[in-house]
Amino acid sequence: MANLAELKGMIEAALPGASVEISDETGAGDHLRATVSAPQFEGLSRIDQHRLVKAAAKERFDDGTIHALSVKTSVPS
Amino acid sequence: MPGMADPELKSKVEELIGANPVLLFMKGTPDMPRCGFSMRVVQVLDQVDVEYGAIDVLPALQPLREVTAEISDWQTFPQLYVNGELIGGADIVEEMFESGELAEALGVEQPAVAQVPQDGPPAQSPPLQIE
């Protein structure tokens, strides 16, 4: 089971200054949604923004804790 | 932990990406998607009404993850490639569809009603198969 608070912390650590929200899509802890607004996304394509978020969560993908992660990114206005 | 990608498979994948202006790596087939994310991309492509190739990754899931990790630094499926470039998975495809960017990238007209569907019609395009 993924720890939502831990995942939030991992993304915040990788993207200092980001605003991060994690929600659990199924209630089982393996399909999560990350909504991330980060200044580091400025000028990046959506896929590159998503790559940054996925890279931050890489350990939890590799150990199978997270099965799927929906990502929604934006640049803070 | 992921290993080195199979060179023959990687070469085949690169060939397919080059040969198909629109190529979807998905779980299952357009007629029978086997995951919700893959189904969402198929539904969007149906609305945009564009020809596309489809590869079912399930018969070779881990080897294909290794290949796309090397080609595109991306290991989850579905993956939509347009003109040789990875656009993204379901989230990105849906966002771009709603904004009109997807139709633009595909060189087609934005459908009059561009809504992310809850229930879509089955796809018409035939799937390709990797040997």
C-alpha cells in the first residue's frame, strides 16, 4: 500500500516549492492521483512535466507499491 | 528491477514508431482494451477520428517496458506516439484533446464536441501485432 503522505513528501523533495496533492483513486492505495503545480514545470512539455513527477515516485513504482499514478500538472500563475 | 532492453525488440519498436504517424502502445486491443487508461486513449482517438496503429503490450509487457524506457524514458502504458514522438499517456492525451492540441498535433479538425467520454463506441481501426 502506498503511503500518500510519503509520496507527497517525495515529490516535494524533488520539486522544491511545488504544491502537491495526492489522492487515492480506488481506496486500495495502488492507483493514485498526483496534482502538482511547480515552478520547475515552466517551459516544459506536458510529458516532461509528468516525467519529473514520475521520477520523484520512481522507488515506489520499482518496488510495486504504486501500480498506477495519474498525474495532472500545472505551472503556478 | 528493469534490465537491458532486447536489441531486436527495440529495433522492431523503433521501426513501428517510424512507420506509423499515429501509434498507440496499449494493454489489449482497440476492440477490447484491458485497462481503463488504455480505454480512455482509444476513446479519445475515436472522437478525433484518425487512423492509428495499435500494439498490444500484454504479450511482452516487461520487455516492452525496458524498450520504451530506453527509447522514451517512459515505462508505463498506454503510450501514444505521434510522428515519432511520445505524446504521453491517458492523462496527457485527454488534456490535449480537450484543449484542441491533440487535433492540431494530428493534423485533423477538432471535433465539434470535444468531451472526454464516459462511455465510448468501440474503435474501428485494426490492431497491429508484434510477432
